[in-house]
Amino acid sequence: MAKTHLEVPVNAGAPETVDPALATGPAHPAGLVLDPPLDLDTDDPEILDLIDRFAQGTRLAVAQARRARAELELTRPRARKYLRFIDSGSSVYRRELAKQFGMTQREFDGVLRRKAVVWKREWLPRKGYETWFEQVREELPNGRFVRVLKVTPEGVDGIMDLFDALGYVVVTEAA
């Protein structure tokens, strides 16, 4: 006889499957069965196998939860810094982003050109990337004005995703 599995919601996450033999005891409010039936035959090899599989699954779930918590603790400072920048609404120079990837602005701009994000000659964003950049007039020490293409917070997010997809790794954090 083939065993069927029941879907039981676990703390608003994805549904997990539970062996029907486990679904005989009282249920926890979150949908998990906590107590085995009182007439459990511990001499039955199938029951012992079931208990062993359940214990292995529990150990695996605990190990995964611990790894996820450790990863969260490692990324929390970066996430806070990133969210502060995004919330600030300020744009950054392309060379600042290039430094994060351990490259020069020329190399960074080359990637943007090859991926058709910006035009080579005018240093303007291509269609679809207009919100990633803003042109700013800046005064040089000699009194002349130049146009500078800066990256908006939305652009930082998009460029980080683009470079990640291309296999580039952040080597330094932005200030």
C-alpha cells in the first residue's frame, strides 16, 4: 500500500509534507503534530524507522535554521548600510561603485557600455535605464562647468544585480 502525504502549513511558510502516521496525535496550533499516539508500538520496525526519519528531519531543520541565522547575522550590517543609502535618496559617482568591485572607473564604464546600459559617446543612459542615472552639472576649480553622470539609488540596486549576474564580486564596502 502506498503512503500518502498530508500538507500541513508551518508558521506561514511553504507547506511541508507530513507522513500520515504522524498525523494521529494532537495538533499544535501551527499545524504540527507534537505528541505521538499513546499506543505506539516501539517494537515495530516501521514505527522505529518512522521515528528515525522524523528525528533526522528535525536535526536537518535545526541545522538549516542555525545556518540561516548565521548568514543573517553576517549580512545585517551590509543591509543596514545599503538601506541607509537607498533611503538617503542621494546619487553616487560611478568611480565609487567601481571601487566596490575593485576596478577602475574606465573598466566599470566598459562593462556598462558592453551591456548596453549607457551610450559610449554621450555618456547618457540607454532606453530602460534612465532612472538608474542622473546628469549633474558640477563646477571645476577653474570655474568651468561639466556634466557628470551619477548613479541613483535605483541604479545602484540595478547595477549591483547586473554585476552579480555577470559574476563580479563586491570587494570593498561603500563609505
